[in-house]
Amino acid sequence: MAELFEKIRKILTDELGVEEPSIEPTASFIDDLNMDPDDIAEFFTTIEDKFSKSDNKLEISDDDADKIITVQDLIDYLQEAGIDD
């Protein structure tokens, strides 16, 4: 999990300008990281691009995206999708 968390943290800081100290597994994308729906959509698209492999394309459905509230939710989702640390 630690490596996935670090990869997610890097995407949030480098691509969306989120302040690194505020990024914790329990952080809510909306409440704690102050992301709006457009930021979240852009972030999930970036996650799909970064974590897709030629033999395993990652696609986060709208229904799944609605359930991903915190950084830990995303980590759990990625692990369930077969994304390893």
C-alpha cells in the first residue's frame, strides 16, 4: 500500500497542486483536499492513464468514482483492480 499511496500523492501534488502535508490515506478528496468535481474527474483520468497496462486497462466507472471518497478508498479500489504496489 505504501508505494501506491506515494504514487497517488505524487500525482496529486505534481498534477493538481494539492499541498503535500494534507494528503493522508484518510483525506477526503472534497473535504480535506479541496478538490472540486472537475479536479476529481481530471485526477481519476490521470489515475487511469498512469495505472493502466497494455494487458489491463484501468477504467473507473462513474458508479465506482462516486464511491471513492478518500485516498484510502482509491488505494483499496486499485488493489481490488489488481494494481500492485
